[in-house]
Amino acid sequence: MQVIYEENFEVKEADLKKHFDRVSRIECTSNYSDNLTLDINTDIFPIDVNFKFSLRLAKRIEDSAKDESFYDPSIENNLVDFDYVMFGKVYRIAGEKESRLSVFASFGGLLMKLTGSAQSFQVFETDLNIFLLIKKL
């Protein structure tokens, strides 16, 4: 697995103004002052305030040279350790390159905004395909 970001988060706020029946927008913080806003399908993965989880963002699931610009069902064996997985694309990077950056990604319409140290976000680029993997702590 080619992991480009890994951090533990705690949900601080869950979306009270639900616009969709099965989706909640959560606000989370990490121990290292990274902030995460993420849309979650709560029908598949129920989540609430004070919930703690590990988040990984990966370019690849397999270590092979196989093209992973699309979803391949054969990679599912590598995903059994995770509770929630999505595949998406980085569509925007914003902020000051010297201090903090925000990375925006879409996972089939479910959105993510990850804000943190510009130094640790240098690996992100626009149009990068990524896997989002969550594991309960």
C-alpha cells in the first residue's frame, strides 16, 4: 500500500442539518492540529461525536505496478482491515504554501477537506486519484 497520509482523528461535530438521508458531514481534529471535514455515508458507516478513527490516504492499495486509476475488485483482500473505504480524486489544493494547505477531494460526490501543515501536504497534487481508508480505534 502506498500511503501518502496517515493520522488519527476525533469527531468534534456531526452534521445536524442533514441535506441527504444517508449522508452526514463530520468535523474532526487530530492530535497534530490537522482538521478534517468529510461526508460519510451513515447508512453504511454510522458515526457520531467523540468517535475516534484512523484515516489513511493512499495512492495505491497494491504494491504492484498495476494501473489503479480505476477500481479493481481484486484488491478487496487488502481492504479487510478497514471499516470504511472510498476511491476519489483530489480536485483542488488551496492555502499558503509556506504554512497551511487545504486539500479538497471528491469521492463520487462525497467531499473531503483536509487542512494541515504545508510541509506534510507536498505529496498532494490536483487530479491525484486516492483511496480513503478508515479504521475504528
